[in-house]
Amino acid sequence: MKSVKTKQGFLTFINNSESRVFDKIKICDFMCVNSLSEAEKHHADLLVQKNVLAKVEQDEKIGYRAYNRKIRL
């Protein structure tokens, strides 16, 4: 289990398989739908429903992106 911030800034829990997909997408900044396996797509769609990831279109490709949160110093 891991806690991550949603689009609104609230903390939510995600399981280990969702965490792997979230980390993969966060590292790449944008992950195309075609480069994910069927299970990873399913977990990414669940994270979109939880407002952790955004499904966006970039350069005529549809994919996932993590919401960027600016850190106040």
C-alpha cells in the first residue's frame, strides 16, 4: 500500500500493482496507452477514476500523465 496525492491534494491509498503503474508513468512523465499491457491499462484507468492520473492527448497519442504538484518551500 502506498499513499499518493490526488488532483485536489487529498491523500488516497493505492495497492501495490497500482503503485507500480503509477511510478512507471510518473518517471516517464507521459505514457502512451499502446505501450502498456492490458493489466497496466486497467490499473491506470482505476487511477484515473481515483483522480491520481489524468488521461490526456499529446501529439495525437492518447496516454496517461500524473498530476504535477508543486511543492511549497
